[in-house]
Amino acid sequence: MEILPLSPFKVVIDGIKEAGGEADKFCYQCGKCDTVCPWNRVRKFFIRRMINQAKFGVVPFESEDLWLCATCGNCVQRCPRGVEIIDVMRAMRRIMVPDGVVPASIPNLRTIMTSLASVGNPWGQEPNDRANWAKDLEVKEFGEGTELLYFPCCYPSYEPRLKKVSQATANILNKAGVDFGILGSKENCCGESVRKAGNEVLFKRLARENIKTFIENGVKKILLSSPHCYHTFKNEYPEFKVNFEVVHISQYLFELIKKGKLKFTKEYGKKVTYHDPCYLGRHNGIYDEPREVLKRIPGLELIEMAESREESLCCGMGGGRIWMETAKGERFSDLRLEQAIGVGAEVLVTACPYCITQFEDSRLTLKDSEVLQIMDITEILQEVI
């Protein structure tokens, strides 16, 4: 442990305020946060102890605990005092990442941040390759007067499994006659994961570059595949005095179906369960639209897991943990797949690239990896229109 010098409490409190939280709410030490944290299903993790440390300006430099929080929001939702626990974690991480320098104990995160700073994506891929997913599809470059910007996120832009999501999205939009375009190499990562990991400097740089690009190209309405991008554009980019209209794909699909712009031509005769991503559900209250889309698909049987909607079990990849190692046997996603199989689902569907990535990894650990399919909501819809 190390005690921060010079008004330590003020250092953390100022960080909480800058992170958007309310610094005048103090923990009762009731332990409610510990009881609902998914980490305590797989190991011991005492959030209230860390909150108490923050109160007195103590930052656990030697502990990995500070980097465990997946910012799922379950503790915040349950806290009787209204403590902004995620903002406390962010503030403490920012102290740990001065000037964007990540501790050597987290090498993967350090590499990711270096790639984001140099080329605007986490894998160090060429920016000019960002739109390669759209080759051979009817996808135009966004220009002045285009109705909708589709911002697919880094994963659906570069990662082979997730490219299927951006491609399905484009096919659906074309089928519905939507006037949309992409910016491709002109866009960067939204910066959400590095901000949650404490690198405020890099987040602000990525955000300002994206905002400049959006304004220069006349962007007014943005469609997102990722709940993390959605949350960032909707709730964090306004800090920079901009206000774009932001829509998640699950919301947009429901509107297209209601307006009769998408017609079903096939049945989807499978049992499906829906996983609520933390940043779509708990953080932004979007629960009904994705379910309504699934309910309208002919032949699809929607089955709810016990932990759904506000109670949804986190996949474990938020809070920058998408770039950190999770020890074998400590993945929440393993538990989630067991829940999906337990209710008799043949398909686990979600609407988040982080969740899909983690679920696909967990699926490979099953005795029979074919017992459960992992799909994005757009991939299912593409099959039936």
C-alpha cells in the first residue's frame, strides 16, 4: 500500500468529480457491493475495502484488485448510499496510470494503449484496413447529407469473428433501404476501454479526433454495434460540448420492424436465450427493444435465464478487462454459458462484441462446443429476412 502525499483524500475526490461522480457520498461499509459482485463467485474481491481505502487516499499499488473491476454496474445499482463505485475505481486507476504509463504488471494493456495511441485501433492494424469488412458489400463512404453513420467499433472492423456482425448489419440496412455510410480509416477507437482503465489522456485525444472527424463530415446521427461505443458517444462525448443523436443497433432494428421496413421470409425454429450486456442494460436501460426484435421472429422461442435484465450476469470484459488476462476458472462467461444451457437454449444471443468474444472463448471449453451457438442479434435477423 502507498499513501498519497499532500491532501490524499482531495486527490481521489477530485478524480471522482472529474469522472462525473458525486464525491460527497460516503460508504456505509454495509458490504452489499461485495455480495452482488460477480468476482465473488470465482474468487475473493472486497470492493468496500477499496472504497474505504479511497476515502483515506490509500491506493493499493501492489494489488491486482484495482484492475479487477469490470464496471458492470451491479454494485452501483444496489448501493443504498448511492456511492459512485465505478467512478471511485476510475479515479484510483487514473492515479496508477500517470501520463498514460501503464504498470508493467499488465503488459497486454500497455501494448493495447500503445497501439491505440499510434494507429487508433487496439491491434496495431493499418487504419486503411478498417473498412475491409465492407468489401464486396454495398456500403458507401459517409458524406455530407448521408442520413446515418454506421460506426461498427474496432472489433467488428478488424476481428474475423466479429466482422460477421458488421456485415450482417450492413446487409440488414441495405435490405431496409436505409441511407447510411461509414467513415472507415477516418475514424478511431471510441476510447471507452482505455478511459475505464485509467488513461484519461489517451481517451480525450481519441474522443477529440473522432469528434473533429464527425463534425467535418457532417455527422448528426450515429448507429452503433457496441454498447460500449453507444455509452461513450451518448454519455461521455457530450463532455466535449457536442451532442450527436446516438442509436444502438437493437433499438434501430426494432424501429425498422415496427415501420414495416423489414419483412420476415423464413422461420428460425430454435430455442434462444438473450444475454443483456451491462453497458446496454444496467448502464443505459435498454432491455425491451432487443427482446421485442427476437419475439417477432417467426418460429423463435425466447427463453429467459434467471439472471436477466437488471440482474444480468456480466461477461467480465468491461472496465478495460477486454485487454487483460483472466485466470482459468475465473471467467464469468463460463458461468453464463452454463446458465444458457441450463434453460435449454440452443442459441445464446446478445448485442455486444465484447460479450460475443468472451462467450466464444468460453464455448470452446465446453465438453461439447456445438451444444450452444453464440450469435449477435443482427446475425439471427439476417437469416430470416
